[in-house]
Amino acid sequence: MKATYPNIAILLAGGESKRVGGDIPKQLRVLPDGRTVLQTCIDAFSECPAIDDVWVVMHSDWISFVPQGVHVIEGGRERWESSYKAIQAVSRYYTDEVNVWIHDVARPFVSQAVLRRVSEAIQTYEAVSVAVPVTDTIYQVQSSGSSAIADLTLQSIPTRSTLMRAQTPQVFRLSLIRKAFEQAMKDLDGIQVTDDAGIVLTYMPLATIHIVAGEETNRKITFRTDL
């Protein structure tokens, strides 16, 4: 059954970009077309017909660099904390159900085709994530306790056909992702998952997360060479 709700994009730009280095975070680096990584990402979602509102989560030191016309939220120390702060803010702003699109600004080249696939899927499913097939062989390894790669040993090789690489956006009914985070905040062992779909999978295990096809061009800027 299709359900139509407003679509709110939350663009996570709160990272300090330690792996990229430099004096400014990667989200404020200028790309060859003259736009910053952040502006490129904002433009992608602003141009998507399904999106009704755009929110940016930014580190407090760089909030003034966020363009006018979007809501700005101060980011947290960890990615999950930034997501949770944004979800809380959206919950205060919207009293009715909405679809929350959570996207890493470090993926500024998300295409309109991917956004269209997501917008169509979220009308039917309460949770949608973007992913691409794994093409490399993946090693499951075990560490002897050291972080050095020389201390790792091969344990197993998972079946490649069952593996995919996660991308964003990841989209959820606001009520679902809010409840998942509320459950996660009660976890005495701390939140260990690395993305928002993982929060739902771990703390709302009865929810179905539908996967739509991503694209290789929806790559993440992580290291200086990626720029």
C-alpha cells in the first residue's frame, strides 16, 4: 500500500575530515565546477521533485558556511549522534509523519535516478537503503589484538552474492527511526553500528529495510586522493 508523506532531507556534514586533512573540512572543499562539496549535495536534493525540505547537520565551527535557505543543526561527536540530533529536531518541527532521508554530504554526486528510485520505494516501504553489489572478494579476518595488518589472519570468505556495499541516502518513516534511536540510547554497551539502517536493523528487527540500486558514481569522499 502506497503512503504519501512529506520528504525531509537530512544532510550529514558534521565530520571533521581528519582522514582528508587540511585546514577546512572536506564538505567545504571546492570542486572543479566551482561549487563546494556541501553545495553540490544541497543542489542534488533541492533539485529532486520528491524533497520538500532540506536540513544540514554541521560542526559548530563551520555553521556560518552553510548556505541560506536550509535548516542548520549543530552536529554531534559521532555520526549516530548527529543523526539522532537531527531526528529530534525534525520531530519537534513536524508533528505528523514524514519520511526522513539521511545522506552523507561526503557523497555529493548522488544522481537524480537514485533519488527517484528511493522516492518510489519509500511510498511502499517504511525503510529504504541504497546499496551496490560487491565485486571484490571479501575476507573475514581475526585480529590478535594489535591494529597492525601483519597481525590479522584469514578466517573465512563470505559468499559474494550475499554482500552489498551500503550507500546513502537511507530513508525511514520518522516514527520508525525515532523509536529505533530511542531504543539504541538505552543500550548500556553503547551504539556500535555505523549507519542508520544498522540502527533500525539492530533495535527494530521486525522492520523490513528495502534495498534499491545505487551507483558507483555515488562514491564517498574519504581520503585526500578521493578529492
